[in-house]
Amino acid sequence: MRAAVLHEIGNDKLDLRDDVTVAGPGPGEVRVRVRASGICHSDLSAMTGTLPAMAPGVVGHEGAGEVVAVGDGVDHLQPGDHVTMSFVPPCGHCPDCVRGELNLCAVHVIDAFTTARFRIGDQQLFGFSGLGTFAEELVVPAPAAVKVDPDVPFETAALIACGVLTGVGAVLNTAKVEPGSTAIVYGCGGVGISVIQGLRIAGATTIVAVDPVTAKHDVATRFGATHAVTPDQVEETKHQLTASQGFDYAFDVVGAPATIRAGWDHSRRGGSVVVVGAGKADAMVEFSAQELFLHDKKILGSLYGSAHVERDTAAMLRFWRAGMLDLDGMISRRIGFDDLNAGLETLRDGSGDVIRQVVTFG
């Protein structure tokens, strides 16, 4: 079958092959035929080593498809079911799951670094984040396959699997944004647009999108931003919109020290700074002990939008059906498997108004 293989961390291109195999499903697993996979910045981060990943391996983690086989003990799914795929599937039994923090479950995440699910001949290949959705088929733990109604397009379902749950979830679950709030969002890619849509759903009345690429400003306003500015315009915008008090909520969707610090600097005293972007392990952000004490701000990490994947996938689809969440408009390009490296280069360049590219499989 076809799959996109990363042979070494640091390679900037994937090896598009047609001789990859996948075994299973075993007990508690399902085999899924991938129909669509979004191209996410986290895929680039895996390739560069910014996010932990195993090589050689199959990249891709934002996908949807059709169940083709189920292993022993799986009774809630059957062949033919349509599913999205979660890279943080809950085990349901660990301390994190018992506390209700399902997005922090590490049981299956650890398996992703110890279990090779793909092969080229005798060579073992790992799946990025336990998935590897840049492949025609894959085998995942049953909790990673989240059933959706058959009328939901595969491309739409794929977006929910990562970017939408991460962005909208950061607003509704992590920050718990209150109606009438003011917010500033750093980064207007796919996750940033999802944050903006989440703020609109939550009833925020002022939503400032910040991105150095001005081509993304019109996109941000189309999805709900009330203002769109470049980083050098933020200070004046804050003065005009908040009388220099700062915003109730600041969302960093970049994961860089400069943008996290900017979120802190431009949120009000008592406000919340939500770190959504995946940063480097050695990227350090500096705060003084005094300002942490005096300003009473909350710094909130948001892994996978603090999502309960079954509950929140269903919620995103309800928002979509009600016309409150524009998922179809987020798809900027649909490309084939052979154009996957070109799609990664487009994302790496980051200079256009592309929100999400989706790889479709026949």
C-alpha cells in the first residue's frame, strides 16, 4: 500500500512508497482505510525533531476513514463505520482518565514509541503519534477511532481529529471563555483559525488576530476575528480596544517564546494566557517572580484542547451542523498522495493564505 515514510529526523521530504504493509488488527485494535488526512504543522515539527517522533516512520496524525476490520474485544465498532482518529486515545483506567483529564492519558502514547505498526519488507516503521495517517491503511487502538455519522465528509471529519479539537477546545475547555470577553490570538494557521471560531462560539465580542503575514488577515476576519493586525500593531490596537488594560484572554498558537511573552504582555491583570502551540523543548520563556505575583495572570497549557475526544468530536459536529463552525471553508486545497511533499513545502513556506491542505485517498 502507499505510505509516506520519514527515514531520518531532519529530512525535509517524505519517501512516497507503494510497498508498505501494516499488520493486524490484534485484540483491542481496529484497522482503518484512510480517506482523508490534513497536513498539520505538527507533521513538520515531527520531521524536524521539534516534537518527539520515531524514524523510520509514517507521518500524519489528522485523519479520517472507514473501519475495515476489528480485533477481538472490540464491540463498539464494525467494518464500514466512519471514524476520525485521535492521537491521544484515552485508556479509561489510568489516573489521568479517572480524574477526567482524558487528553493527558499517556498509555497509548507510550505504545507509539515502542510498537512499530508498519513495515517495508523486514524493516519496522513507527506511526507518528501512534497513527501515521499519510498511509492508505493503519491499525490503531480502538479508543483512537471515534465513530462519526456516515453523512459527514471524510475531509471534514479529518479536520476535527486534530486542529479543530485543539483550537476550539482551547477556548471552550481550557480557557472556558466567558461571553462578552476580549481576546487576542497569535497565529492564524489552521489551529489559530479554530481558536478564532471557538471564541466566536463562546461569545467573545473582541477577537484580535495577530499574524505577520497580511494575506492571512482577511481569512481571520472571515472566520470571526473582529480585528487583524501585524505584531508591530498590537500595542496600539490594545490601547484603542482596551484603554491599554489588556485583553481578557491571550492565545499563543505559535509555541515560540516571543509570542508566549507577547501574550502575557498584552493580557490584562487577572487575565489568562493559553499556550496552544507546540514549542521546542529547549525554548525558554522568562518571567520575573514579581510580575507573576503582582499581575495575578493565569498561564494555561492546552494539550489537544483539553479534549474529551468522544464528547468533543460530537460537539464539533453539532456546531458544524448548526452553521456555527465552518469546517468546509477551512479546507484551502485538496491534494493527492503524490503531491504530499509539495503540500508540506507550502505549509513550511507559510507565506500565503492557506488554512488547511487535505490529502485525499481514493
